[in-house]
Amino acid sequence: MIHEECEILIVEDNPEDAELMLRSLKKMNLANQVIHLEDGAEALDFILTQGIYAQRKNIIAPRVVLLDLKLPKVHGLEVLKEIKSNPETKNIPVVIITSSREDPDIKKAYDLGANSYIVKPIDFKEFMTTLSHIGFYWMVVNERPN
């Protein structure tokens, strides 16, 4: 399926975490145009409209990308680097949502242009609340140019 519109792009290889993210966004009525991809290569193809997504028309950039770091095929930091180094996509907000609390990962993510870095809470309810706040901020509170 070629997705024309996407407000929130979730790039997460863990199905349980992706499901929690979707449930959190639905709870806040923010899940109308959410796309979930499971690996870094497909995420880059989608965002850069290449590969199987080369035929996307009326491209509307995601309002936010929720990006895990430990992804198959292409690591999340490489995905972030590609997004932020491309003039067409560099203004897309990218929120890293990962289990890594490692200082080198945090520093590298910000050096590459991450807009936010969030460590996944272990507690289910806390995870849901955190994602609800993230979705609300990027979809409702944050202003973007047209």
C-alpha cells in the first residue's frame, strides 16, 4: 500500500511497543493518520519517497516521526542522520523513543538533530501516559509552517 498522508510515523520493530504507541495515540484521538513501519530501511524509503514508496503523490511530510534506535536493516541513528541531512526532510521533527539510556546514544542523537530523546518507561501505564503527552504536544501544541 502506498500511503499518501501520514501525520505520525512510528518506526518501531517491537510489535508490543508499537501497539502501545498506537493505543496511546488513539486514546488521545491522535491516531487518524498513523503509519507504523518496522525497519530503518523502509522508514527511509517512506520519508525520502524512494523504493516501494517512490510513487507517493501529494507528499505530506509527517508532523512527527517516533523513531526507535535499535532497528533492523538500518539503525535508528542512521535514519535520523539521513532525515536531518536532507534539505527536503530536515525540518520533520524526530523524537527518539528507545530503551537506551546510554550517554553516547543520547549525545549522538542530539548531534544528528533529534528534536527529543525519550527513554521508554518500563511501566505500562507510564509508557501510555508518556506517549499521550508526546502525541498531544507534536500534534496539537507545536506550531509548524505550512
